[in-house]
Amino acid sequence: MQNLQFESVLFNFHDVILMMISLQCLFFALLLWLTNSKQVKSTFFLAAFLFAHSLIPINELMMWGAEFKLHARQQFSSLYFIPGIAYYIDGALLFLCIKSLVFRDFSLKRSDLLHLLPLTIYCLFIGFSFYTKPLDFRLEMLNSESFVYSTNYVTIEFFSKLIRFSYVIACLILISRYGLKLQEKHSNMEKAHLSWLRALVAGFTIVMLFELILSASKIFTHYHYIYFYIGLTRYYTTFFLVNLLVFTAIRFFGMFEQVNEEETPKKPADEYTVEPEEAESIDRRIKQEKLYMDPDITLDSLADSLDIMPRDLSMVINRHFGANFYTFINSYRIEEAKKILKDPAYKDTTITEIYLTVGFNSKSVFYTFFKKLEGMTPTKFRQLN
């Protein structure tokens, strides 16, 4: 029988996953860019973020692919560190994507050029440390892997992972700020679509934390052991997150209610005065007409019912009652729920029926508010009364 000789495999299964992530990101980036007929800024930033992410798997393959890295060193030595630029810009692109998504008054400023500083540092480092060297010397640096394990390279790599992790933390803070601004106008947050966005960014936070740990672990002897378990996990997590990002973005990006990042008052806040009689009148009408029981009530609709300007109503709520609109309305709902829970006529009414009756849309929000104000659950309150 004739002996068969097999050529070495260029890609293993995990490498194929990386190639799939790269092609998928590139495809979706082009799709979003070409179909963004309304010139939506957040869509352009999302496309740029996905394009950057299409370079990351290529960088991983060129750096660490079992067979592919050897091929890349011989055929693409001049491009070897080019895909690595993605690590220095994708965090900033994600941050700008979310910022332009939630803030109506977003615009690029001269100060945003600072987002390019990490990329500039990387380009200068690679340029002077690698590309200024003769070709033969560069090939020796790659084949021996002396450069990628050098102190300087490991340090700059750790710097990139730290920057990325900082950006996703900044994204979470940005989402929280957006949520607080929405609470100035809305009594229910379930329609704000914040949960999926927060969960998505939290997922990227975990992935980038993994990469930060991997980068830091290079100073330890168990780096390869850690890389096997954490490194492969981040590949599959990234594959899942990219799919989730694209498909949820298609569904929800057009549904976000944008707010102004910076409010410009018509006159200084200290010039507004709140008359106690006006605040008492507002409180009395809300209680008498039970306006808070409308689950979709907003600052604007309440102001319209009370025949008062929304900004003036917001000032009364903030200054006299010491709360934002979200807390203000839900406090009335909790008081109404307490009355029902105490009333023997409603002893067979379920907790679900009660929180829906008083205007809540979420059981978890109802329980959170109730426990915060009363120090116990609604069920316990009913038992004690």
C-alpha cells in the first residue's frame, strides 16, 4: 500500500473560530456602513468597532497560531504587527458608539483626539523597535519570539489591555448616567432597553478582563496553562457577543430615547424659587386624581395634566421633594400599594395584581422600591398588617 504523506494543518479548530469571528465582523461592519442611509453616528461607530474587531482574530492567528504564525512570519513579516492596532482603538470606538447612541447632543470635539493617544504610542513603539530594523534582523526577532516576549513589548501589550478594560468600565458608567437622566422624565424604565445594553457591555468587560489577566500572566511561568483555559474561553465568548451585539443593535438602536448630555438652563438654577403652596397643590392633585397609577406616565404628561411647564415641575420635584421623577412617582405607587395590602377587602388579591394596579410594570422594581422604603417585602408587610 502506498504511503500517504499529509501536509501540516494550517488551521486547527480554534483557529477556524477565529477566522469565523474575523469574517463575521468584517461582513457586519460593511453591511452596517453601506446601509446607514440616515447617516446615524452610532451606526458608523458600531461599524468601525466591528471592523477593528475583525483585525483582532487575524492578529491572534499571526502571533500565536500553531502553524499559521510560521507562515505569516515568512510571507507577511512587513504586516506582522499591523492588525494589533485594533487593540488600541476598539475600546474607544465602543465608548463613542454608546455615547452617540444615548446622547442627542453628541458631537466629536477636538478633545476626542485624545482617544488616538494609545494608538499613537503603539505605532511609535513598533516603528522604532521593529520596523526600523533590517529585514533579516526582523525575521530573527519574529522566529525566535524574542521581541514579543521582551519586557518592552509585554509592557505595551499590558498597556493596551488596561486601556481597553478602562473603556468598557467607562461605558458602564456612561450607561448609568444615561439611566439617571431617563429617571428625570420616566416613571418606568422597562421600555428604555437598558438591560440588554448593560448586559452586552458587561460581557465585553469580562472578555477584556480575561485579556488583561492573560497579558499580566506573561510574567509568570504558568502563562501557557492560563492561556489554554482563559484564552480559548474568550474566543468563544467574543464569538457569542459579536452575534448578540449585531442582532440586538439592529432591533434596538432605533428605539433608544436620546437625552441631552448637557442641559442648558434658561436661567441659573438658583434663580428658581419653589413656593410651598405650589408644591402642596401638586401633591394634592396627584393624590386626589391618582395620576401616578398610569404606568406610562412621564414628566411631560404629568406636567400637561397639572397645567404646568415640565421644567418647572421638574424643579419642584427636585427641590421641594428632593427626588427625581422616577423616585417621586414610584413613592406614590408604594403608598397606594400599602393601602391595598392593609385593606381586608383585598386579602385575596395577589402581589402581581397589586403592583400592576398601582402602576408598576416590573415585579423586581416594585419589590426593590417597597423594601427600600419600608424595610421589608410586600408579603411581610401584608402579614404584619
